[in-house]
Amino acid sequence: MNKDIVISLQHLSKSYDGKPVLDDISLDIRAGEFVTLLGPSGCGKTTTLRLIAGFLSPDGGRILLDGRDIADVPPHKRPFNTVFQRYALFPHLDVYDNIAFGLKLRRVPTDEIDKKVRKVLKMVSMTDYEDRDVESLSGGQQQRVAIARAIVNQPKVLLLDEPLAALDLKMRKDMQIELKEMHRQLGITFIYVTHDQEEALTLSDTIVVMNEGKILQVGTPTDIYNEPQNSFVADFIGESNILNGRMIEDRKVEFIGHTFECVDEGFGCDVPVDVVLRPEDIYIMNRTEGAQFSATVKSCTFKGVHYEMFVDTDNGYELMIQDYNAFAPGSTVGLLIRPGDIQVMRKERTCNSFEAEVVDSGHVRMLGMEFECPAASEFKPADKVTAEVDFDKVELVDHQEDGMLSGEVHFLLYKGNHYHLTVLTDGGDHIWVDTDDVWDKGDLVGVNFASENIRLKA
Amino acid sequence: MRVKRSTWAYPYLVFLILFVALPLLMIAVYAFRDAQTGAFTLGNFARFFSTPQDLNTFLYSIQVAIVTTLLCLVIAYPAAWILSKSDFNRSKITVMLFILPMWINMLIRTLATVALFDFLRLPLGEGALTFGMVYNFLPFMIYPIYNSLEKMDSSYIEAAQDLGATPSQVFLKVTLPLSMPGVWSGVLMVFMPTISTFAIAELLTLNKVKLFGTTIQENINNGFWNYGSALALIMLVIIGLTSLVGDEGNTRESEKGGLI
Amino acid sequence: MIKKLIARGYLVVLLVILYAPILIIAVFSFTEAKVLGNWTGFSTKLYESLFTGGLGNSMVRAIENTVSIGLLSAACSTVLGTVAAVGIHNMRRGKGRRAITFLNDIPMLNPDIITGISLFILFVAVGVTQGYATVLLAHISFCTPYVVLTVMPRLRSMNPNIYEAALDLGATPSQALWKVIIPQIRSSMLSGFILAFTLSIDDFAVTLFTKGNGGLETLSTYIYADARKGGLTPELRPLMTLIFLAVLALLTIINIRSARSKNNNR
């Protein structure tokens, strides 16, 4: 066992009212590390933090502190302190008494409390605010008091639950710098929860990207940005072009109708992959000679430091490009991508596959419904099979009642020339769909499969 | 294992079961029991339907309750509307003055009515009863209607005006339908207590008129607990039905309100 | 302009009718005449005889009973209701919570006469001698729901992380309760107490059915008995005036408090 590891989460799971919010999460956190749990709302990051703090107890799995299981340790005996999202300062106490709360409970001598409170007040630049009523403070000041109230107890680990979410942009940027400095000075472990990817990239030593109760990737900010391991991470962190591709052989990948050199190996030959191109990694120039392919500029918007352009490539794919120079809409440009800037990812799936059961020679049962399926004639009734449907063979309709299944568009990804949607059905299943139609997140849709498009495998 | 904070509700739950649920259950038990033998019987109810005096009192009470409710509604709606309009009334104190009597003992208010009739040298009787009832319960009608009018989002009215409605159209097509939940709860708040009052009628009519509440009270006082319980149960059923109708009206109206 | 006058006039007429009876009683409590409406000069004799005269003794006892039952039932309701509110607030949404809020609503919706009779029947069935204790219990049963309803919104408006923050800083659950939760709901507990007290001293019907025949009287049953005997005896005029003023004072306190707490929340 690594002595460096202060907190170890082992196979944690938790559900509310039968709905899983955390699904078998394991994570080791080293002493002194600044770890950020990053993900969209509902991904389970706050639940993870509350499990560590002890406000919730896990349904399964263990939480180890210095190698000891702390399941039975109530929150008030855990050597952690929390900075809450909405500060949770005690409104009936002034700034001084809020900060001294924990010390007083531990019966620390008065003069020592006094010294400690003054020290942390100085640290959060709130000297002379001791006697102020906490409700008379601004959001940023309340946040400073909340941080002071936590760190005055010298916790082993500081837990921060979206502490900057309620502040305005300028304030947030200032506080980020201060938090980073505080982390350096205190030398304790910070576990930080946020949905703001920029904040995570700025602050963290390690980022843990979460979605739907699972950890998708753990790594340094550079790793996460440059080498996302799947399309969700690529899409969530920074801007990106995510495209379908095909690994022809080692170091050679084909996408948007062209073949490119890359640096990736070991995928095998002729394997479908996802390709991520960061918009700032595509070189754009006025002439087409010397370029790998050409494109027409569709739009060009000034973004402060750079220009953001959308171009249509010669084979009809749309790409986002960021460059310091502007290119006029309508003009033809040449594009170039360097091998090291192409991030190739194994596809998580290449088609929908569902557990199914053959009903009779023309029907299968899956997703809680009975479907017509000519392919079933090759199997015996009650056979357990896997049913497959290609992404582009799933049909979406506007009215839920017109579909055999109904659901909601849960996640969407633009892939250069089509959309890749995740539809969450009312029964809780995921169906992935490739479509040219424009849908929005949250749209209610009906889902149909044509019977001849359902393949069955034993 | 830590004690859950939710267990704190249990002592009160026990208290509620002992002193709220159980007593109501006892009424039901007594109502279906024979006074002498204690055996199950429908006799108490049969007696009610075969005693014209009690049945008449019951029907008369319902009539009084309906008349009182309608009179209160007619008087209260304009008052509530005026109170909610900032053109006419800016002060919350006026509203307070209308609500205040809700909190004064019914008995004292009734005796005050008696005093008023004495003062004006008017005879006590049915007129005094009607006046006393309306006087007693008017605030209970004004308050909920005022509340629903006051809380109404003024953008509905502005939208209606914007779409070309005249002031009277605005009132009939927007304000009135949207205030129906308040009207319904006002009707409930007046009808339910009027049907259950006792002691008021005897004081206002010098014992000439009796209401159903008094009948129940007399039976209980004279030791006819089983018959009294049966009468109380009948009253409970009437009240339960009224509140169901009221709920129904309320949800229907608010659904309609949502469509506008 | 005319519209405005009509509207204002309507309100004024209604208010005059609403308050005339009480005003008449108040005015004529300062004269000695036996018959109401006969002004025989200013006098405080009715007030004096109220406290010293023949009825004095039994009435003073009725006032004592009213106040002591009011204070005791308000205190018990406040403790019971606050503990219950904390419990209900921490209950998960579900059957249990719905059951308890449903039961909590019953005493508020039930007509007084039904509450009174149901408790009377219960006490008779169990064989309890009715008197001070049964009246007290009955008052607690219809006052507590109002305390619960007064304390619950304050709990709900409290930052849910506050309790956790206290635990996080090392407070045991009971320390968190006394040092953090109670200080914050203290003012709504006090409002609940005043409300319960007002309801208790105002009650007539429930007391009438649960007071037994041991001669226990509260002010309202005393007035009722007196009014039934001889119409409106002159001594009732000062008494009713005083009760009206007391209720007015209590209500003003409640309203000022709730207005103030609303301002604080902003």
C-alpha cells in the first residue's frame, strides 16, 4: 500500500430512490494533492464529496483514510472540513464566532482561539471584519469566511463543493489564484468539486472527470486536455472537433475523406475510431498548395484573442478552427494538421446492442417491448440473444407517441457532418443515434427501429 | 448507528393518533352502537331520519349555511377586489382591519351582535340570525379572495389589455376566473363553520331557532352519546363532502386558470 | 374619481358595520346603565364591580384558568410542535410524511364542535374524569398543529448545509441542534407560542365539551353561561372590551414579528 495515499475510495456506489448516482467508483487521492472532481450537474461529484465528508453513507464500497475504513466515523469526528457551495455560515453568529465555532467545540483555550482566528483572517484578507454580521458581507467575503472557518481547524483534507459557483466572473478568477496560493501555503489535500472545466484546468494537480456516476478519466490537466480518452471528455473539456475515423494501420488514420499521418499505434488495422482535433491545432492558410486539404470559410467571429471560424471541407465536413488571423467568409483556404495534434480514441461502441429474448420466429423482446424481427427465425423461442442496431438505422420522431419507445435527447455531439445523439429512454436505457436532423438536448422524442435493421447474435 | 432526526416526529405522531385520529374513530364507533346493549346498530341513524324535528333542524341549518355563504360571497368579492386594487387602497392596515375580526371569539362577536340589536332596539330573531352569521363569517370570505387577487400576476391583466380587452372583459375573462381558487376556499371557510355552529343561534334568536350544532350539543349534554355521535358523524360526512367538492372545484378552476 | 369614492365608501361602510357592535360594547362599558344604549354618564363602576363585585370571585377564577391553561398549553404545544417540525422536516417524502401532515391538518380543518365532541367521547370511553387536565390536553391537541406550521417554513428556508456545516466543524448532533438550529428557529418558536396562546384563550367550543362538570370555567364558557342565563348582563361589557383589547394586542405582536422576520429574510 502506498503510504502517500490519504484517501482511498474503493468501489463506492450510492443510489437515491433506486436511481444510481454513483456506480462503482474507485479513486486514490495522494496527500497534499489538489484533486478536482469535474463533471456536469448530476454526474455524482457532489455525492462523492458528501460521502467523503460523511453526510451520506455509501450503499456499497469503502472509504479508507490512511488505510483505515471510516464507515463508522460520524462526520463530526472526521478530520475533514468542508467549504459549502452556499457558504452555510451561521447567520446568528458574527464573523469571529463563525470561525471560532469548531475551535470552541474542541475547548481550545481562548487566547489560542484568538491567535488562530486572527491568523486565518489575515490569510483570507479579512482582517478587521471579526465583529461583522455575516449577512452584511458580500458573496466573496462570505466565501472567504467560509474558507477561514474550515481551515482554522487544520483539517487533514479540505473539501470544497463548488465554492466559487455563486461569484461573478472577475471575483471567481481572483479567488482561483488565492485558493491555489492557499493550497501551496497549507500543504494539505484539497478535494474540489466543480462543473467549470476552465476552473479545473487552472487549479488542479489531478482532474477526475465524471459523468453519470462513473469516473471517465483521471489525469493531470495537460493529459486530460491533450489526450482525452473518449468523446465525452473531449467534448466537455475545451472546444473540439470530434469526428468518426478509421485506423488504417499504425500511424495512419483516415477521417473527413482524407488519410493523415498520426502518432498512434496499436489499434489494429481497419478499425473504426473517434478522432479529436482541437480547433487551435488546425493550421489555416490562404493558399491551397502545401495544404493537406482545402475548405471554404463559412463564418468568422472575433473572440477577443483569436478568431473562431467554421469551414466546410472539400468532402463536406464542418470544422471549427481558431486562429489569430481572420479569413473572410466565402474564401477558399488550405488546411494542415500535424500528426502529433491528432488524438485518436478507441470507439466505446460501434452500434447499439441490447439484451434480447426470442419470442417466436418473427419477434424478439428487448427494452421492455416486443419488436417485429425477421432475423428471429434463425433462433428458437426463448433463446437469449444480443440484438444490434446501427446508429444510423435508428429513426427518431417528433412525437413521443409515434415511436415504439419514448425518450429524451440526453447528450449530443456534432461529428463534422452529422449529429451523434444519446437518447435516454423512459425505461432508463441508452440508445445512440446518428442523424442529420437537428435536435436539442432535452427534446422529447419517439424512437423506432425498422424490423429489417435489427440484427441478432447468439 | 446514529439516531435519525426524522424519529423526532414519532412522539407527535403518537400524540396525533391518540388525540386526533382515535377520538374521531370513537365518534364513528359510538354512532354505530346501541345505547343500551352496546351492540352494532344502525338505529341511531334510523332515529335521526324518523325524528322530523331533528331532520328539519338539519335541513334548516343547511339552508342557513347556504344563504350565509351566498350573502358573504356577494358582499365580500367587491370588498376583496377593492382591497387588492392599488388605485383604491394602498394601506395594508385596511386589510388588517378586515381580517382582525377572524381572530375574535365567535361568542363575543355574537354577543356583540346581540348588543347592536339591543342598541338599535331591533327584535332578535331570524333577521338577527342572518345578520349575525354574515357578520361573523364575512372576514373568512374576504381574506382568501383578497389573497388570490393580491397574488395574481399583474402581467396576466396587462397581457389581456395588450390583446385588446376592455376593463370589463379583463375582469370577466381574466381576473374572475383566476380568482376562483380564492372564491372556493372562501366558500369552504364560510360554509363549513356555519353548518357546525352552535350557541350562536340560541343567543341571536332568544332560543326561538335551533341549528343542527345545538341539537348535537344538547344530545351530548343530556347523555345521549350514541345518538349525538351519529349526528356528529352526519355533520362530518357533510363537511367531508363539501371539502371534496371544494377541492374538485379548486383544481378544476386552477387548471382552467392555467390555460388562459 | 367617483369610482374611487364609491369603492372607498363601500369599504368604510363594511368596516363600520364590522366594528360597530364591538365599539358599542366598548363605549357602553363606561356607563352604569343596566340596559344597553342608555347612557347615564361616564363611570368606571362596571370595571370595578367586574373585579370586586359579586361575580368577581368566580370570574377572577375563570380568568386565572384561562391564562394558566393558555400558558401551559402554549408551552407544551411549542415544545411538542418544534420537536415534531424538526422530525417532519427531516423525513423523506413518502407515506410516513404524508400521514403525519394529513393528521396534522385535521385539527385545523375540523369544526370546533367535532373536535370537542370527539375528545369528550374519548375521555368518557376511557373513563377519565374531565376537568383541568382534559381541557389542557384538548388545547394542546388543537394548538400544536399551528406551531408545527409556524416552525416548518423557517426550517425550510434555512440553508440545508448549516446543520452539516456544524457537524463538519466537529459539533455532535445535539450540539449542532442547540448551537445552530435552535438559535435560528427561536423567533418562529416564539411566534408559535403566541399563536397557540391566542388560540387557547380564544377557544370556547372545545373547552365546553372537555371541562366536565366539576365547575371549571374559562372566560368564554363563563360568558356563555352568563349570557344564557340573563342575556347580556352589564358586567360582560367591560369584560368583552378587555378581551378584545387583549386579542388585538397579541395579534399586533404576531403581525409585527412576522413582518420583521420577512424583512430580515430579504
